[in-house]
Amino acid sequence: MLTKPLQLKNGVIIKNRLAKSAMSEALATTDNRATDALVNLYRAWATGGTGLLITGNVMVDRSALGEPNNLAIEDERDLPRLTRWAQAATANNTQAWVQLNHPGKQSPKLVSRQPVAPSAIPLGKQFDAYFHQPKALTQGQIEDIIQRFATAAAICKKAGFSGVQIHGAHGYLVSQFLSPHHNQRQDQWGGSLQNRARFVLEIYSAIRSAVGVDFPISIKMNSADFQRGGFTQEESMQVAEMLAEVGIDLIEISGGTYESPQMTGRDMKASTQKREAYFLEYAERIRSRIDTPLMVTGGFRTAPGMADAIDSGATDLVGLARPLAVDPAFSQKLLRGEAIKYPVKPRITGIKMVDNMAMMETIWYSRQMERIAHGRKTKPNESPIKVFVRQTAVSIFRGFKTQRLRAN
Ligand SMILES: Cc1cc2nc3c(=O)[nH]c(=O)nc-3n(C[C@H](O)[C@H](O)[C@H](O)COP(=O)(O)O)c2cc1C
């Protein structure tokens, strides 16, 4: 099942059923440009046999970052660098799609003095030390951001990437607009589900106008926010129907936010963990309502678990993140039927606050991606506490450099 190609409705073929889900690399320069490290990392993944590589989130506005050293695409100034990156990522007949994102209020103090959001509602109290209170976006700012997604997508196409993905999950700006908790606007962008979905629908249609019908556009969506007063499973299904109706090419299903990080499998029932995929139940339900190809991400670890999910018809693609950060050739080994050892286990420091926010799940795996990018072997048993201390110091230093650059 896993080796069978998937043809999208627009004719694009993904050579097998394994897809790398987005993982923020934070490997760009301080001024957010592509680097050789990114080229190396994607060459390793493209060689590793995965059919579809979705890049880590790329920002559409360099003044609104999710973390220091994110890549940003605002105009064509970096086209030659982006082209080199696309060449490496599309080698070996691999589809390579760029995930486009705006973090909204999830832009930390380290890189943002004034984050923006649909409404001026802060993240939960536990985040006060890390994030400033956001300012509500004006109509003009909303229109500007929509256009930025379209501009960035057109540049990705020109650089040679094979598609794009809108990051509509995990509590970033698109997901903030969808959430009745984070979006309490009284205008056409808030209130009813139709109004809250307007932002993502407008982004989709602006991108589509910019890239044409043959270029795949995907979305990563939350099956739910898992937050009181947040975006529910039923609402998520209705938004999936709206996107299917306008012609989105692939829907990736995830779930959770910084405030409730379900995407990492935290707090999942043992039966769900055992079944591998965290969000398969949602996929089974949405499958009867839309015929858009689906990708489910979160928790897949073994070939039988993945093949069962495809075989059952619940999903068309299996999304993989953490296993590929430890072993870039994980897919190739699975496809060859090699008996590979489960390379992912919880990364815990023992510091309650850090472990509660599931920060280690990104910090530890980012460190492994950095090793691959610099031509080194990953360290599957690297000490979480050591990595935490190192990466925190690096992040603060990089945040300081970002601020200094902006001040000049
Ligand atoms: C280091 C790291 C960075 C991540 N960055 C992103 C990102 O930029 N965009 C995104 O949609 N998800 C991101 N995720 C979430 C993953 O795409 C995925 O949804 C999650 O890790 C669950 O899949 P897994 O169990 O296969 O790891 C990230 C995860 C990790 C570990």
C-alpha cells in the first residue's frame, strides 16, 4: 500500500504514500534567507525516499516570525537561493511543497515587540513571560497578509517548488481566525463560522489566482483545537467542506495549539497511541463528507500501522515528522520492508514547565535536523536536558541578533 503512487485531482503524482510533514528548521540566516544548510537537509530527505516533502513553516512577513532564523519570503530578492533549495528538495522525483505561515499572536517576545491577531486576546497566563499581548488586525492589515500568502506562493512556484501548503493548524494566525475563542471580531472576519473561515478562504483564492490550477495547494488543519471555547471537530469538518468545494488539492489533518499541544500525542488515550495515528478517527468521519485527498499526521511509527491506515481508506497519505528528523532515510527503509526500530520516544527534561508545554518535542528534534543539515549523524539518545540548555542559549542569542538587525 505504501509504495503505491497517489494521483491528485489536478494530475500531479506523488510517487508513494509517505509524506514528510512540516518541521520548522530555523536554519535561515538572521535576515531570514535560505542557506546551504537547508539545501543539505532537503537533499538528505529527497534521497531518503519520501514521496512528498512539506517544508517547515516559511513566514510571509519577516517582521512576524515564529522563531529566530525562520525563512521568510516577501519578494524575489532570494530567488537564486530558493531555486537551489527547491532543486535539492525535488531531486529523486520528489514533490516539495512550501508551508506558508503567519504566526499571529504566537510570535515570541524574543522576535516580536507587537504581535497581531484577529482580536487583542492574549495566550493563556502560562505564556505571559514569552509572548506580548497581541493587537487586533485592521481591515487593511488583513488584506495585506492575504496578499503576502499569494506573493510568497508565486515565488515558490517560480523557484521550482512543486506546491504550497497553508499552515492552518496549531494556533497560528489562520487557526486563530477559525477559533471562536481567539477571534471575537464583530466584522466580516468574525462571528459566524462562515465569517471566521473567510480569512483562509480568501488566502486560498488569492494563492490560486497567483499560481493557477495545476499547482497543488494544500492546507494543514486542526481536527479541533482541544481548547474550551475553541474550534470544534464539527466546525473543522465544515471548514474542510468549504475548502473542498473551492478546490483545495490536499487536506492534512493535525490538531492542538501551543496551549494544548495534542499534535505531539500529549494526553492522548493509550488506545489512540496504540493505534498510532492520533487523528485517524476524524479522518474516517470527514472521508464520508468530502472526496479531497487526505493526509493524516501525528503518531505513525510502524509500516503495518501506516499500511492499515491507508488500507482502511481513512487517509491517502501518511504524514511523518519526528521519525524523519532522527532518520532522513526512514521512508526508504519502510518502503523496502526493512524491520526498523521505532526511533521516537518522549523527550523529557524533568523540568515541569518545559515538559508541560511540549517544548522539548520541537527543541530536541530541531537539534537533530541541524545535525543532518551540517552533514553529521543524528544522536537518537542525545540528552534532552543538554539539548534544552544548548538550544535555549542559541535561541536567545539569535533573538538578540534579530533585534539588533531590526534596530539598524
Ligand atoms: C521540530 C518540529 C518542528 C515542527 N514544526 C512544524 C511546522 O513548522 N509546521 C507544522 O505544521 N507543524 C510542525 N510540527 C508538527 C509536525 O508537523 C507534526 O504535526 C507532529 O510532530 C506530529 O507528527 P509526528 O508524530 O510524526 O512527529 C513540528 C514538529 C517538530 C517535532
